[in-house]
Amino acid sequence: MTLKYLKIIGISFLSIILLASCSTTETKAVSISFEAVAAGPFFEGGNSLIAESNMNLNELIGDAEIKPESIESIQLEKATITVLQMENFDAFNNASLSLVSGNSPMQSVAILNPIEGSSKTITLTTSDEAELLSFFKEGKFSLITDLDFKSDDYMEQLAVQVDLNLILHY
């Protein structure tokens, strides 16, 4: 009988250790905005508007309760683009959003193809695989908004506001 009790105690001990080692991941929603700009003229096809960011993890978190080193991943939940100097997106076929930095390769994070309707703001389809943590760890990255013009446009400058809803897992 003692062997039976030792097995029960051993299994119970291992179960407690396994439960203690499993930690729950918490999440926090964060919204950030950028203004991406480019100088014209713009020609039919893809044209890139760029926003530079110096936002690091501490600025992104904005909360003393979460330590930057505890963040495990950053996912893009929603991406919207608003044209600032035009009435709507009628001049464009499609739009995409990418991030790139000195130490991280360019990563496509959202796309909308085709753009339908005459709206001033569009919501892109986000990539479930996109992981943004490395960009915020580095602290300096570029946000590239590619807009595919239907025809040439000779305006001097184009600006868009890019709003990102992020989910931090820590």
C-alpha cells in the first residue's frame, strides 16, 4: 500500500508543478496613429507614403504595471487609412501597409484589394501572422502605405492618417 500512496503523492506533486509553471497570458489593447506623406507628382500604379516612428515599447505601453520585457508579442487587430487632402479613395485601386526597420525585414501587415466605395476612410484586412514586437523593441521603424493610383495625379503632396489597433500579449 505504501507504493500506491507514493505514486499518488508523486503524481499530485508533478501536477502541482505543471500547473504552477503554466502562466496565463494577458492582453492589452493599444491604439496609435501615424501621418504618412509623399511628395508628388504621383503616377499610375503603386506610390509609397512613409511615416517614420521612434516609438519604443515604453511609449507604446504607457502603463507602469506592464514591464517591456514581459511583452511576448504584438499583433495588429485593425488598420484604417484616412485620406487627408482628398474627398475619398476613388483615385486608388488598392492599398497596403508594411513596416520595416534597420534590423527587421519589411513585413506586410495589412491590405485592401480592391478598394470599393467612395469613403474617406478604409479598413484594411490584417495579417494574422504579422508579429510587430521586433519593430517596437528596436524603437525606430518606418510605416509604408502603398496606394495604387488608377491614373497619374500631379498634386504636390499627399498625406494619409494611419490608425492601428494593436493587441499586446504579456
